[in-house]
Amino acid sequence: MKKRVLGLLLACAWMPVAMAMADESPATPSSISVGGLYEFPDNARDSDNGYGGHISFNLPLQSRPGEGLEFDFYGLKRDADAGGTDSQLGLFASYTKGFGLYGWDEDDGVERYLPSFSPYGLLGVGVIRDDVGNSDHYVPALDAGLGLAFPLGWRGLALRTEARVIGQFNDKSVPDQNFLLDVQLRVGLTFPLGAPAPAEEGVSDTALTKECGLAVVDPVTGRSDCTVDSDRDGVTDNADLCPGTPAGTPVDLNGCAATASFDSDGDGVPDEADSCPGSLASSAVDMSGCATGLAPVAGEPAPPPGTKTIVLSNVRFAKNSAELTPQAKSLLDQAAVGLSGDSEIVVEVAGHTDSEGKANYNLMLSLLRAENVRQYLVGKGISRYRLFVEGYGEAKPVGSNETEAGRAQNRRVDLDKLDVKVIEK
């Protein structure tokens, strides 16, 4: 009888494997986890801590990203203080919920060595076979657990750590007790069964690995790629200045909400950014819509003819980065044209950051951003003696540091005209 019941348990545990193998190309692949466990038994038990192993099969719910069903089978043995046997087998079916993939900010440079992780939780029901004092019996049980999965970056392999509570309605293992609560600590490896949804035609996982060194697995779709687009706005996370954009929101090249633009004077600069409205459509203008190539100070009325003031306040950067984006280079190309038009203009290249991270690090980052802008302008033929670099860190925000959109505005470099003249020999 015992062998038949044990065989039934193993058959039930094998069912999800067969189902997973039958599904050739799900959007998120099924997986199997194998590992060891260490148990802290209920204080009422007359046994020491137990140890054993487990095998789990996870079937993702394709219509509900991040959710799934897990079928878990485990076995363990305890050291009975009074002698005799004390072992346990368990079979559980649990609902699982993943909470996305998380990484670390690299404010101090140390976090880059810390692994990304995926937290998850589970809740389920099952049956337990308890063999205590040479007497075995089957009892219903509940389980609940929390864990962290650490992607290892090779063929979907992940390290899985978990704490699980097993509650069993058991009045046979311990006299005068009808409910026992055991705690298990688990460590194991998770292997995907099958491949995730195929990448774009002509692009293989091998090619991706060669191209970016380490492919990233999208926590929602399971797709292996060089980057992830968490908010699904079409701009990958490494270039997205406004992460978390609501689904369906039109965005610009920076991933920020795009607004309808009008260009009344036909000079190629939208009205909301045009500081010199009424320019001739055929005239050459800078990024602020002014024919002189000199942009007025942000928020102030257009200066009278002959006034020479330049401000460039929309050269923005990704979080924790001093690298110039393609859009930033395009704006600096226009600024270089304006600076070339008047060789007497001297400007301060002022770098800024948002308030996240430590102040000393932000000061260094702002200075590096400003220096990268200066080097770019020098490469466009502007004399380095006309460009004075300064880093202000987080001290001069132009947007609210309480919102992502405001922080994106603060990650910038401004060009401000100085009332000085440089005489070059």
C-alpha cells in the first residue's frame, strides 16, 4: 500500500514535467529547481533539525506574466532524540508570484559587483507522509514561502534561495498536538525547460551573447536580449530618461512623454521651445529658433538685437551616466554653430545631477558631464580657452527631485555666457 501511494506522489510530480515538455515555445519557459533543504522542526517534535532535498516544477501562467503554478516534492530526515525513525515526504501544489527583476545603483562603484535578483512568494496546499516512531501516516498541509532568485546569466540558469513554512494538520506524530509548524531553508538551482519566445528574425541567443557579452532576460516575457524595456515604451532601460511611463503613452527618443508640437514660423523649432517666434522659414536658426545662433536665457524674454547670451539647458544624461546621447550630440552640434559665429563669446560649461546618490559622487559626476561636453565642443573646432568647466552636483535643480521627470531635467549640462573676454595668442 505504501509503495502504491508513493508511486502516486511521484506520478503527480512528473505530470508538470510532461506538460512543460509538450509546450515547445511558450512566451516564458517552464522550469525545474533542484536543491537541498535544512529544517527547523516544530518545538513539540521529539527530534533535532532535519535535512534533505527537493525538486520543484514551475509552470508559468502565460496570460498572467510573473505568475505560475509550482509542484514541489521533497524528502527529509530528522535525528530522533528517543531513537527510531523520523522522516517526512511532502507533495505540494502552490501559486507563485514573481515581483520583477531588480538591480543596484552604482553610486559608489561597488554595487556593480552585486548580482541582480528576483523576489517571489508562494502559497499552496499539499499532502505529507510523516514516518515517526516506525509509524507512518498521511496528513493534509499548507505551505507559504518567500524567496530570491539570482540569474546567473548562462542559458537561463538561476540560483534560488527560499524560506518556507509548512503547516500540517497532524494529530498522530506528537501526542496532544493536532497542528505542527515546521520551517525550511532551501538553496538550489533553477533550469529552464525549453527556450523563451524567439528573438527577432535572424538574431540568435548566441549572437546576442557575442554582441553584448552577457544577455539579459526580460522578467516579463522571458526573452533574452542585450537590454530590457521595463515600461514597454519602445525605449530600452539603458537609454530611458523617464522609466515607468504608463503603457500607451507616446514618448520621445528619451522615453519621456511626448507632447504635440507646433511650429508657427516654420523654422523647424517647436513653438514651446522657440524663443524667437516670427523667424523667416528660410533663415538659419539655432535650437532655440533664433537666427543669431545665440539662445536667450530660459524663462526670460528674447533679448534685443545685438545682445549676446547663450544658454543650453537640455543636454540631458541617463541616470548615473556622463556619456553623451545621440540627442545631446545633435544639440551640441547646433551650439557649436552658434559659438563659431561669434569668437568673442566665452561660456561656462556647467554640469548638474539629480539628488539621488551621495553628494560627493554627484559633484564628481557633474564635473565629468561638463568635461565631456567641453571635449565634444573642442572637437567641433571651438577653442578650449572659451569653455570654462564647472560642476555643481545636485545644488542647482531646475525640476523636482521628487519625480522621475524632474530628476531627468536635473541630469543636464548648461552653457552660460560669461562677461569675460579671452585673448588668444
